[in-house]
Amino acid sequence: MADDALPTLLQLTPLDPAYRADPHAVLKDVRNRCPVYQDSLSKSFILTRYDDIRGLVTDLTLWRDPLKAEEAARQMGRFATPPDPNLPRSETTSILTLDDPDHARIRGPLSRALYARVARARPQVEALIDAALDGLEGQTEFDLMATFCVPIPIDVIASLLGVDHARLVEFRDWSEGLIQGLNPFRTAEQTAHMERANEGLSDYFTRTLAERRRKPQDDLITDMTQLQAEGAPLSDTELRINLTALLVGGNLTTTDLIGNGARLLLLHPEERAKLMANPGLAGALVEEVLRFEPPVDSTGRVASRDLEVQGCPIHQTQSLSFSLRSANRDPAAFDAPDRFDISRKKVPHMSFGGGAHICIGAPLARLEAQVALPRLFARFPTLALNEAETGPDWRKLPFFRGLERLDVRVP
């Protein structure tokens, strides 16, 4: 591989068969050969070393909005419909790609309300996970993704938002449809599903915001309407966009966190034994899953000034792509980085990004995984992997790593 050309940005996604099969081997080669280089196709500078990425992802002066990149580097344009130039940027995108002052204005009240909810959500999360486990009782073979990992995050966020239980099936369908917005190669049928989901969820949030103003309830949507009433400068459009983004981001990545974690424990019985002997390791387990097999491949920034990284000059408005997956396996930061060890000495991983744009849903994702994984194996201590003949079925969705299926059996 050392004599091959350096991979393009798209070759560092599951669309490439070699990367999908073993991204860590590909990234190790890149990290050793050329830790900073410009991809000739996307024009992004790809960074793969921990120290470089940690330093830049926490740099509050860099831009997040891809529209601020030079024309040649606006690779995100191929993944989405161009925004309406007549609308404020905050009404065409979520905080994920907003810069200050809009980013801070919207994220501040949203994060305060969300984190307050998460701080007291453990009983809700435990009840939903126990109900999912109850549904598996008596089965000897099943797809753990479809029956456990996929429904839990959707049901949890629906519970926090205050979704009527009678509409949960509809809400799940919208959630799945919205994920297609992250798929640049979606089919016409998938695009239609995405558009129906966008329309349905926008209408749902519009109606529910109005209802909560008339009749407040104990949920996150009510929290946001009350913050508006108290003076938080948020429009309903901004709320709809960001509640939708919270739903999509938390749904997909938490599903993959739980799925990847379950598979790793099935592949490493010695680590599973550590967890069963000491349930207090649940937090350390989740951090090691996030480091070892994170749900998200990369994040990005736009240079707001001229930079130099590892001797490589980067000019203002050029695009930066940070391989979080590579940073998490950098031997300069982690001892024996390719060993899955839930009791390893703690070094902060990069899986939630950093700085002002650190993942807003991180506390909720951690909570769900910390409850789900120990309870799964406590309920089914003999659970075993059932993929010997076919191997893991990794999804092809760019910039994410998760399983289509996780076939298991209960001997």
C-alpha cells in the first residue's frame, strides 16, 4: 500500500470496499506516510494525527460553515440542496454547520434544556431498554441491530421530546427517512422517503410547538417554548431545524455506538467478563468503544486564516477534514491503540469532536450506551455472535461506521 497514491476523501469512507472492510489499516498507512495532505478531488486537507486534530478541532477561530470555504473545496455541496440565499443562514442549517454569533445564540438555550433533561433521564432510559430486552426473551436467534440497537435511540429521543406513544411508529419512520439526507447516493425511493419525513416532521414540530404553548407538558419541546417566552432569541424555524438535527444525529450515531459496542464485547469475552464482574466499568467501556470503533469517521473546519500544519501550508478559506477515527488509533497518543481494553489509562478520544462544536448529544449517547450494553449482557450472559460465515455487514453510508445487521444467538 505504501507505493499507492494517497486516498481521496471519498476513499476514506465506507463507499470504498477496502476502507469499509478495515478502515484502520488504511488510516494507519496514511498516518505514517503523509499525515497532512490535500485531496486533489475534494480539495480538502486531510489530517490524521491526534495532536494536529486535537489542536485544530478545539481552535475556536476556525469556521464550521462549509459555505465559507473556497469554491473548489465545497464538497458538502454535493450532499445537500443549496440553501436559499434569501433566508438567514440560521434558517437553512442547524448548529452543526453554523458559526457564531448564530451558533452560540441557538446552541446555548438548546444545550441547557437538553442537558437538564438528560441529567434526570436515566429512569426513562432504563425503562425503555428493559422493555426492548423483554421483547427478546425466548428468542434464540435475532438481528440485534433491528431488535435492540436501532429502536432504543429513537424511542429515547421521542420520550424526551414528548412524542405521543400512539405516534411512535410514525415518528420512527420519519427518523429513518431523515437519515437518507446523509446519503449522497440515495435512490429515488430513498429520496422520496426523506422528503416525506422532512415534511411530516416539520409539520409535527410546527403543530407541537403551538400545542405546548397552549398546554405545557414535561418535555423538551415545552422547555424550548418556555425559553422563547423568557426571551431566548430563537425562531420556530430555527427550533424545528435543530430539533430535527438532534433527532437525526442522536438516532444514527447512538445506534452505531450501541451496535459497535455489543459486537466488540462479543468478540472480546475477556473484556465482557471485566464488565460483568465490575458494572462500574460501564463508563470506561463506552469511552473505549468510542475510541476503538467510533460511529463517526470525521469532522471538518474551514481555515479562517493562513495556517501551517506539519510543514504543510494551508490558506484562508481552504477546507480541513479531520479523521477522528485515525486520531483515536494514533500510537503517539494511545498505548497499544489497536487493542480493545476497557480498563486502559484514560486519554481523551476525539469521537465527539471538540471546541464549540463538540457533539451536543454526547451526554445522552453516553447515558444510553452505559445502560444498554451492561443490561444486554446481564440479561443474556451467553449471547454469541452469529456472523462466522458472512462476516460483519457494515453499512455503506459515507462518514459513518455502523452495522446493517448484527446476527446473534442465545445458546
